[in-house]
Amino acid sequence: MALSASNVHRINERSPRHGVALLDRLDCDLPDERAALQAGLFGDPASIAPKYFYDALGCALFEAICALPEYYPTRIERAILTARRDDIAAVAGRRKQLVDLGAGDCAKAALLLSALQPRRYVAVDIAAAAIGPALSRLAPSLPDVELIGVVTDFSRRLDLGDAVDAGPVTYFFPGSSIGNFAPLQALDLLKRIRQLCTAGSGLLIGVDTKKDPAMLNSAYDDAIGVTAAFNRNILRHVNAVAECDFDPAAFAHIAFYNDALGRVEMHLEARSRQAVHTAFGERVFAAGERIHTENSYKYAPAEFGTLLRQAGFAEIAIWQDERGDFAVYYAQ
């Protein structure tokens, strides 16, 4: 397979047949990204898109969050994928292309590779710092699988270009990352994935469920403050990309379950008046004013099944843990 874009490079040569290719498409939308960041910072209320969590330090902090006892989603999803991987492969099929949306360190896809036996694995993420090294780690154990990384913001544009061919694809979207999208945005993304599904293709997706608010609140506000550090790090990242001078320590981490909207919300609250200089001008935050950094919507299985059907998926399989705290779906 040849990748035509000029910003493709090999990051590891491992066999006569395949290397590891990294395709960087982040630069395509820089003007729009800058405008969206400005609109968020100067909005009322202010907001920063959660994709700005994931610079190199943010990726490391998120890996630490996933190891916390309070943060159940990663632990339970991995248990489901491990215990039911043969069942998943029987439904999804083998020897397809596997496209991992929000791949991160590729650890969840690694749980399925032996069962799905993909001929090509495409790791898609906004964070090149995560997927490049992850693909290099996978490479020695997968000499007959094409490994490709696509660095892009798929929430804005899901265009994989030459990274996939016309054959069937299993799109893999783990981690309940779909919860970061408001329901109508989630529906739009699911529709775009469905439109990409050729014959024999489908979507394997992990989704967090509604549950005891106390369990949800502790998952997003852990006792030792790793999630708080992760949340405040978004300001350090924005400082770098938008010439800002946020003081992350001047903002408190706020996280809570909003039962009426069925979502966990994360915010950063100014501890005192903050006059922040940015590339777009000065933004003053009053004491107590918040910056909304993330939503994480939770779905009962019936709710998410309805969303999948609205997106155009007709056949849906579901696997859950015994308590029903997390769900993995395959839809086609």
C-alpha cells in the first residue's frame, strides 16, 4: 500500500514486508481550530475543547487516571474485551482492517488483535506523542500486519484517505469517548462512521452506563488529585498553543454528575480574579467563574441502542459486565 500524502514518514522498519507509517493531518484545519479555541475562551460560559487535554503530559496523566481505583471505565471495559474477545471476533469477523479511533497507547486494541487477526491496523488519534511510540512497541509482535498511525482530529473530520482500502473495516471506538460529544454531535459522528462502512464493515464501541452518582463523581475527582492535575494541564497546553498566560494553580478542579442531562461535567473554577492574556486579547475571569472543559455523557443500553439505530445501524450486539456498569456494542 502506498500513502500519497507528503507528510507520511516511517517510524520503524521491522520486516521486508511492512514498516510503520505515521500520517500527520493535523495541520489541515489550523485556521478553524484557532477560531474555535478563541470562541471557547471568550464564550459565556468559557470552554476549552477536551482534545486540548492530550499533549504529551496530558497523555501521561490520563494513563495514570486509568490506573486509579476510582476510575472504573478502563478497568471494566478491558475486562469485557478480554473475556468476550472470541465472541466479539465471531460477530465482527476476522482478517479485516481495524481502525482504532482515539487509539492513545493502543492498549485496548492490543487485547483484541489475536482474536480479530486484522490484516491492517490503523491507529487514529490527535496525539502523535502517544500513537507513534505505541505502534513501534506493537510492531515486533505483528510482522504480518500493516501498522499505520493517522494524527488527526476525527471529531471534526473523519477522512482516513489512503490509510484504508475498499475492504471491510471494523471501526473501534473504545473508552466511552463518544460520551465527550453532546447527543446530537454523537449522532452526527455515528452517522459519519456508518457512511464509511462498506459491506462487511461495522462499529465496535465502548459506552459508559448510567449508575450511582457517587461512583461517577469519585471517578472524575479522585482522592489523590490526578484528575485535577489532568484538568489543570489543559491550561498549560493552551498557554503553548495560543500564547496565553494562564496560571493553572489559580483554577480549582470541579467535577460532578449532572443527573438532569445524564453527564459528568468537568470545569476549572477561578479561585480569584484572573486577567489572562491570549493571542486573541485579554480575557478576565471573575472569582468563581468557570471554564467548561469536558462532558462525559452516560447512556442506558436502550438509549444508546436507539442512537445507533438513528445513525443507520440495523444489527446490534451488546456485551456487559455483571453489574452493568459498562457496555461494549458491535453495530453494523
